[in-house]
Amino acid sequence: MALKTGTKAPEFILKSTGDKSIDSSTDLKGKAFILYFYPKDFTRGCTAEACEFRDQFAAFRDLDIPVFGISKDDIKTHERFQKEHRLPFDLLSDPTGEVCKSYDALIPLIKMPKRITYLIDKDHQISAVFSEMFESKGHIESMLDSLKK
């Protein structure tokens, strides 16, 4: 079950590709953004989803909405994945799964991230959620539709 719209988005600090860290409370203060959680780099569904975000990235960029992908993969794996697929957005590493868990994006028994996408508004409230493990394109379409409203 994903977090509900209208609730406060949990804060986080995670290592990011590009040799930096992202602190949601300072780096993203007053800014809307997309967080998409996914199971694993280089898997078929996750690659399709990342490439769909890449292909639609201009729409998010034009609205000044940063996109961040989050999985438990380490930064080295994320950097290879980002480079191989020419991803124009940062990937965040959550090796302990604590951020995934705080966003209700962790499958309990196997501790693998679920495929959930959140649109976080400038006040850091969850304004849209799309949760569908086997539908990678729907995540992007849902977020774009939410931004148009």
C-alpha cells in the first residue's frame, strides 16, 4: 500500500550519482519533484521504466520538476546503469532500504523495493501516487497527467 496523497513526504538524505548526496529538506526545499522507486538496475522492467522517464524527461524539465530514481543498488551500479541508458536524472542509493520503507515502497518479506512513483509538491506533500509493479509506462503517464491538472 503506497502512502496517501495529501500526507507529508518523509525526508531523506541519500547518496546520488554524480558524486553527491541529496537532502530532501535542503536541496529540494520549496521544490516539487518526482521520486520513483524500482526493484533493480539492469532488469527488464526497471530498464524500460528508466528509459521511459528518460524519453519523457523534457516534459518534467520544462516544468522544473526534478526526477529521482531510488533502489537499493549501490552507486557504482547506478552510475553504470545511468551511463549505459543515458539517463539525464539522478539515481539515489538506499542500500539499507530505510527510505524505501518510509515511503511504503519495500516488499516486506524479501526487502526488495516495489515499483511506486510519487509526485511531491513544493510543500513536500504527496500530490500523486502510481503503484503498479508490472506497468512501467503507466508511472510516467500518470505523473504527467497529474502535472497537467
